[in-house]
Amino acid sequence: MWKQFFISRKFIIFTGIFIGISAAVLQKLGNPANMGICVACMERDIAGALGLHRAAVVQYIRPEIIGFVFGSLIAALVFKEFKARSGSAPLIRFVLGFLAMIGALVFLGCPWRTLLRLAGGDGNALFGLAGLITGIWVGILFIKSGYNLGRNQRTYPLVGWIMPLIMMGLFLLLLFRPQLPSGAVFFSSQGPGSQNAPIFIALLVAMVIGFLAQRTRFCTVAAVRDVILIKDTYLFTGVISLLLAALVSNLILKQFHSGFQGQPIAHINQLWNFGGMVLAGLAFTLAGGCPGRQLFLSGEGDADAAVFVLGMIVGAGFAHNFAMASSAQGPGLWGPASVIIGLIICLIIGFSMSDLMKKKKEA
Amino acid sequence: MSEKIDVRGLSCPLPVVTVRNKLLEIKKGILEVLIDTGTAKDNITRMAVNADWKVEVKEEGEEYLLIISK
């Protein structure tokens, strides 16, 4: 009976509302503005803390990412859904994760933060949202053309435990903050990286979200994809609930500031707000889910999703080291070029792993 | 006569898309679907029920057999 309840419409709405309220409250408790939860930004901060990039203002081990994986792991163990699996084109997934992060950092947010930026009154996020939907739509064209990364295989339980163990390692680094001669572990003393909610509150809230999302299969990309592809509004209701709950919470907490100019951790170059999210939306769709979903899957033993997450973290390092990430002033020097190259790579992946290439060969 | 398809190991959304295409093709009858994740089981069940198919779920070890009929 419980299993049925978890996949009911009411429960996905509850999950969306819980995430929306949590994001606004985590912001109130110290997280950066319109970034109560942002999977891409928070993984980028982790990359910075580990020294994979040296952007001094975005370095922190975000407990929210750790909590997402732990919460999903607990739900998967309780409901006997933890299954170690791997082998569905992991290297392609790494590349897709890498590119998704580049696109997200050109816009300055993942699909979760797109919603939260909208809920905070940031009009620039409308262009990101339009880009996201466009990217998902292109991905759907590939899926309709037989795009398939191949089947995964059941494997040794340890393979499924690797991501939770990595998260445990990160959590220990966050708690004990060792200082090595290289300067690692890096923690920002100013900027967004220095703004954070209390560790254990953030961890606990994220674990609840991870638990709920594992049960409801919450995914911000599939929410749009399923409406277009299979006319299913189940996940979409969850995403709308998130948006509305965050909006109302922001209004109550006086965190709503509408406009385009001067929005927190955002820029007003709408072409690349749009373009960045086309790339991210396409890469997420080709990989089967949004960055949050990839964390939840990696918590339930999906090592391919874990490889995607690692691709995102490495991508964040490159995005900052190679001037691809945007700042409040606009896109980085190589941001636009990296989006175009990323889109070309995604299109090559989409064409070469669908029936389109087979048909061409047969012709 | 029933048909059987195996969507084990496929990533989202391929299990639900594959089954949906098959249901649109056969229009009536019985389709057996072999599945290995709870997500695919939930997605396929919801899609089939919304399209007025009856779904019976059988747990077979760590996998599921869905019997979809109309």
C-alpha cells in the first residue's frame, strides 16, 4: 500500500512543495540567493573545494549533494530497490555530464536553479527555461529516432556503493577540514562559496529530499520530456508544485525581487542564458535525467549515473579553469564557443547512437 | 496469444517508450514485459493504466513481470 502511495499524484505534489519550501528556507539559513538548492552550482563548489578549479569565491563541500545521495540510498535500501548496475556507455555519460555542466555554468544554474531563479523573480531565468525546453525537445527527437545508450548489466554490489562512499569521504572532509600544503581543502572566505546553511540542517533536509525523490522518481528534465513524449503530466505536477511553493515561500520570507538587472549570481546576456541551457537540456535528456535525478540514481546503485555526476564535477573544474563559466558580468571568454562545440558533440552522440545512422548506412 | 518484451537494463525513458509503442501497435491483447527497476515498473504501469489497459505486477526475485491486457 505504501508503495502505491509514494507514486500517487498527491505524493509527487507533496515532494515538489517540500523541495520548493526547503530551497527557500535553506537560502534564508545562509545559502546563496536563488540558490537554496542548485545541483550544478553545488557540484561546482565541491569541485572548487577539492582544488579542481581555483575560482576562490565558489569553493565549498555542499552537504546538500551528499544528502541527496544518502537519502536516495536509504530509500532504495528500505524499499529493496538498491541494485548495483553499470555498463551502459559510461564514457559517453561522463562526456554528457561534462557538457551539461558547461552549459549550466554558462547560464549559471541547473534546471533546479532555473525554477528557483524564476521563483525569486529573476526574469533572465525565462531565457534559461526556454533554452532548457528547447534542449529537451531536441533530445526527444533523438529518442524518437531510436537513440539508446545500450543496456546496463547487474554487477557486484560494491560498484553501486562507490558513489555513496565517495559522498561519505566528502562529508568527512567537510567535517574535519584538513589543511594540506597545497591549500586543499579549499573553503571560500567570500562570495557564494562562503554562504551556506548550517551543515547538519542542510544535510538532513537534502536527505529527506533524496528519500522522497527516490520514491517519486522526481526529475525536472523528465517532467518536461514526459509531457511531450508520452503525454504524462505526473512529474510535471511535481515541478510546478516546486515552483509555486518556492515562489510563495520567497514572498513570505521577503526573498522575491523581480527584474532582470542585478539579479544574484546571474547575467543578462539572454542569448547565452538560452544557449547554455539548450546544451544542458540536451545533454541531460540524452543521459536520461536531470542532475538531481542522476544523484538519486547513483544512490540506488546506478554506477552509470555516478559516472555522469563525476563528469559534471570534472566539467565544473574545466569550466572555471578554461574561462567557460559565466559571471555576473556575462559569459566567460570561451563560454559561447564551448556551448557551440558542446552542442556539436551532443548532436554527434545523438546521431551516432540512434537509428538515424543505421538508416543512412542501409541507404 | 500474448507477446513478450524485455526492457531490462534500458535507461529512462526507453522502457516506457518501448512498451507504449508496442501497445499502440497491438491495440488489444496481452503484453508481458520483463523489467528490472522500480522506476520502469511505475512509469509503465502509470502509462498503461492511463491508456485504459489492465496491469498485473508479478515480482520475480529482484525483477518484475508486468502483464498488460485489454
